[in-house]
Amino acid sequence: MNVAVSDIAVVIATDGVWRFLTPEKVGSIVMMHMLNYLAEAAANEIVKVAAQRWTKWGVKMDDITVVVIYLGRE
């Protein structure tokens, strides 16, 4: 894991998220909620999108756990 001075959030997620969502997709969801620092809303959205992808593929869903922590504004 690399952290740069410009990093504004940390996302900790189980493999149930990363199996169907790219880091770029997760980052875009986090950024959508950044304006109002809605970390819980960002985490909920990531869970929702991951669950939709699991359902779409018709496989037994793995656990989907996400923690989003905003570090501050750039």
C-alpha cells in the first residue's frame, strides 16, 4: 500500500468488494461523497454496488465489508 501527501481517503475492504470492483471504481464512489465528508454513505454505496455485481453473476455472495476514512481535503 502506498500513501501520498495528496491522498484524501483510506478504504479498507474485504475481498467481496475487490472481486468485482476495481480500485478506480471504488475511488470514484469515494470521491462522489467527498464533498460532504459522507464516509458512511460512500461505504454503503460501495457495498450496494458490489452486492449488485455479485447478484448479476449469480454466484454465492462473499462477505462485503467496507470502511472509508476521509483524511482531509486536498
